[in-house]
Amino acid sequence: MAIKLFQLASTSSSILDTNYFTTVTASTPIAVNASATWSAARWSTGSGATATGFASPGVDGKYQMFINGVLQQSTNVTVVTDSSVHFVNNGTATYTIASGTPITLTLGKLGSTGKVVVP
């Protein structure tokens, strides 16, 4: 009798991902203990449409932000699902997001099957 220890793959896709993209148009300094708020209208979806809000992560989801391809700490970003993204500076010095910097916001979450798909 074979015992199934875990499931590596599923025949139906169960990880849902949603991506949003933007490129910084003007350098944005963020002072210590401050934040910068960018509305959803500054972001585009994977299909190229302007975002009207951000998908809800639900209980099984997680946002990840990449600035110039570098994954950011979750404490540096807050996403308000219906309207905006807040860049937070909890550090000890002002930082600047330079003009022309590409930013990707990714939401990954499990689908209704609750199974993780390994491609």
C-alpha cells in the first residue's frame, strides 16, 4: 500500500497571481518616519490596462514588491486594496526612489482548491 506524503502538482492551476507595474517618472524622496502614497492610477496591470485598485490578498495571499528587481521588506510597503500603495520609511535616513526605476507589485495567493502547484 502506497502512502501519499504530499502532493507536488495538481492538474488544475491553484496559485493565482496578479501583477502591477509602474516606472517612476520623478525621483521620490521618502523621509525618515514618513511615507509616499501612490494611487492605483499610477500602476498598470499585466494586460497593460490602468489599475483601478489592487486585488485583495485574502487570508492565503501575500504582496511582494520589487524595486529595480530587488525584493523589498514587507515593512516598507503597505497596499490599500481599493486605492493605493504606501512606501514607508522606518529607517534612519531618507531614501530616494530614482526616476526611471521600474517597480513591480506582485500578489500571490492560493486558489479555491488549496493546493500548491509546482511547475
